[in-house]
Amino acid sequence: MRKVLFVLALAASSFSAASLVHADGKMAPATKSLYDRLGGKDAITAVVDDFVGNVAADKRINKFFAKTDIKKLKGNLVDQISAATGCTTCKYTGKDMKTAHAGMKITEADFNALVEDLVKSLDKFKVPAKEKGELLTPLAAMKGDIVTAK
């Protein structure tokens, strides 16, 4: 579950700034990317730092991270979330979720504990419900690549 934090990404779906055309042919203002609405790299880094702390303190799942390079994990998580939420200059170069979690025997309860730890951090930083949902929805979609045990 070393890379499960970048499930998070948590992670996250791609929402890019796009211009919309109204029926009258006028351009609507471009919408901000999820990355920008979350507050950019500094805000994502703060949430990831708090989230990793929550996981480290969570006796249900911290065993999965006992031998993890935490600095590298945090960097991968920030990169993955940033890229997935619309940062145009950010790249995630880590493993895909299925490869990263192969052989780890992660259960649905383990996965749910991780999501609870993430939600705790998102709530602490007062991430609005809309943005929280946009971030957590793709995480739920990755569950099949992460949960491998009953």
C-alpha cells in the first residue's frame, strides 16, 4: 500500500479549464481547473502532509507504510494529485495503481480506512463539498486496482 496514497488521487480526475460557448455564440468565462480551485501545489502539499500523518497514526493501515520512503511517497502523491486535477506543468511518473499495489493484499476495509484518513485532511483544510467529490470520485474508481484481498 506504499503508493495507495496516490490512489488519491487520491487520485483525482482531470478537470481542465475550458471555454464554453453560449447559444448566442458568446464565450463564457473559462472555468478554473480543480487544481486551481483546490489552491494549487502549496494547498495540495499541505493536505498530503496532513494526510500522510493521519495514515501514519492509523493503526488499521500504517503497517503498509512501515518501510516506505515517506518523502518520495509525499512527492508522488502531490505530483499525481496535481497532474490529475489539471496542473498543466505537473507530471506523475510513479507506477500505475495496479502495479503499485500488487501482492499487498489490501482489503476493502484497508481502502476505506485510507479514504477516511484523506477525508479527515480535506475536512481539516475546509475543502468544499464539490471539490472534495471531484477528488474522491476517481479514487473510488481505482478501488478495483488496489483492493485485492477479501
